[in-house]
Amino acid sequence: MANVSSSSSGNTTNTPKKALRVAGKIPPQINRYYKNVSKVYKGFALALLLTVFLFFLAVTMFFSDYVTYENMRYLVRDFGAMMSSETDGFSTVVYNGSGSMKFEAFKNGLAAASGDKYLYYDSTGIRMIEEDSGCSEPVLVPADKYLLMYDLGGTSYTVYNQLTRIIRRESDNKILSGDMSDSGAFVLVTRSRETRYVVEVYNAAFHHTMSIYKENYVLDAALSPDGTTVMIASAVPDDTDFRCEVAVCRIGQEEAVTTLLYDHMMPLDVYAAEEGFVLLCDTGLYFYDFDGTLKTNVALAGSALSYADVNDRSVAVVGSVNALGMESRVLVLTPSGEVLYDSILTGTRVTGVAASQDPETALVYLETPEGILQLRTDGTQNPYIAGDADVIGIVPVKKGAIICTKSSAYAAFAE
């Protein structure tokens, strides 16, 4: 029997419903304004891609010597240095040091070095670097980007940022002096086997670019902040006396821009500030622009030079007036040669000096057997008694100074 189906509602036919195809028949609405904006953005994107391509092409063609794996590591390491920020103070740090430690302010923190280690603390007191110094007699030279450390009388030199060591290398000859510019370029004064003095110049990528040979006794050299000009101070034998030779050289040029000779004068130190070069001699201070033109000078007549310190903000000199050392001439100047303070300090034996980083508040910091003496701009004296601690260094900062002992360093005069 065949199966028959029936419906009580009568005979009906189930037909499927047809879907309406509307989207394919109605054209999309186009807004001409946004269409033009889209074209502009596409044009910018193509131009940016083309610019990046041309940049990498130019770098590859003209600067291929600098595109190295080592330099890429330097770039990554410098990220931390670029992110540094100003701080209001310095936290106390504790270390296992010695009486021969050297200290310098660097990147709002404190760098310290001895014959066995190099330490760097940020302003919060965190130790960022601790490693073997590689130097028997370390000298620290801080600048805006990097810090140069070299072994005085040795051959080792190292460059740091605030996070890590960048390079450590050996010089062919013994290092007698060195300086680092804010650009990252630096110079080393060495003495060759032929008894000639050589000023070795390195660019901001730490490549050797120039050697300046000098027959006379080079005592110091300083590099301008942009790394383009170097001043070399030499002692020239003159019968039983010495003359001072000052040579200003442009990096990349064989001949000196300026050469000056001074009779009966011994050069001691050269410093490069924003305004120009500062030359310290046994008889006075001389201030030059970066072309070697003398702008002004201040004589040290009437006192025997005892201590001096120079930084970007001030120049401080102490001269002994009498043989007992209880009278000292204290002279403070700006790096351009303007005299800020010139007076005789009596009744106190000065054993060291540190130039202020804030001459508008504090003129100078003097080390004495009783403690640290801060001379303020209003003429008052602000003493600081360190107690039983053996102070081995004073590091002026933007607010006060850091007192360094054999075992710790802490802020003072920060009010």
C-alpha cells in the first residue's frame, strides 16, 4: 500500500521565499572630502617610505664605516642615558673604598674609581655599575654623554655611560692626560717611544681620526664641547727657564690655527668651557675663545698657587700668601674670566678646593683641617664638620655638594 499524506487545511504548496539582492544594485555613497583626505594620507605614507629608503641608501653609501654591530650596541646602550632626568638630591651610598679613590659627578650621579674597581651610583643611591677599573692610577673625565677613565702613566682607557661600559682599549703609548667633549669625541696625550708627545684624537664613534705630534713637553690638552677644536699647552725649555706654548688646532687640519708663546710661565692645566678655553699657569689664568684669541687674564701676583679647580660654571684658585699657610688668597671667576670673588682668607689653613656648580648661591668649597668651608655669595662662611669621618673628596653638584669618605658618600649644603 502506498503511503498517502493529507492535510486538513486543504491542498497548499510550500514555496521558498526569495531574498532581496539590494546591496549589489545600490551603488555605495562616496564622500569626496574623505576620499581626498585618504589620497593625502596615502601620499604621505608613500613619501615616508621613500624617505626612509633613501636615508638607509645614503647611510649605506656614505657612512658604511659607522654602520657596525658595535655601534648598534652603543645606540641601544645610550637609550638609558637619553632618558636621564633631573633630581632634587643625592641619596647616601655605602661602599668598600680606600683613601686613593677618585670621585666625579656624572649624569646626576656619582662616579668613583680606585686601583681595583670602578663604581657608578645614580642619584637615588642605586649602584648601576661595579667592575674592575683596569687602572692602577685612574683619572675620571666626565662630559655630557659619556665619562672617560684613563690610567695615568699606563695605557688603558675606558668610556662609560650611566648604564655600562662602552669600550675598553689599550693605547700604544703611556697616557699622560686626556679630555672628553660633550659630543663624545675625546683626546689622549701620550708619549711615544721616540720621546715625542702625541695628542691622539678620537671622534664621537670612538675611531682614531688624527695624531698631533709635539716636540715639547705637553702638559695638558682640552677639547671644545662640540669636539672640533683642541687646545694644547706645552712647556718649552728656554736655557734655565721655561716658556709656555699654547696651540689651538682644528680637528682635520694639519696646521695650528693659533700658536702663542709666553715667557717665564709654566702651563699647568687647560679646560674647555662653553665660552672658550681656560688656561691655568703658575703665574695666572688666561681666557681664550675657540679661535685662540686671548679675551682676558688674571694674575696671581702676591701669592703662590696652591690649589685650583675648574668646571663649566666656575673657576676656583687658592694661593698661599705666607709660608705658614694661614693666609690664603681665594679667587673665584666665571669661565669667561669675570671675577666673582677675590679676598684673603685669614686664620684658616686651606688643604683643597672645589669649584661650585651653583656660583649664584655658593662661590666655592674649601677643605680645611676642621672640615669643609662653603663660601656663599653674600660673604658668609658656612662650615660643615664631618666628625670622625675621613673626607677624601668633595664633589660639587647643582644643589650643594657630595661629601665623599673612605666608606660612604652623602649630600651636604643642599639647603
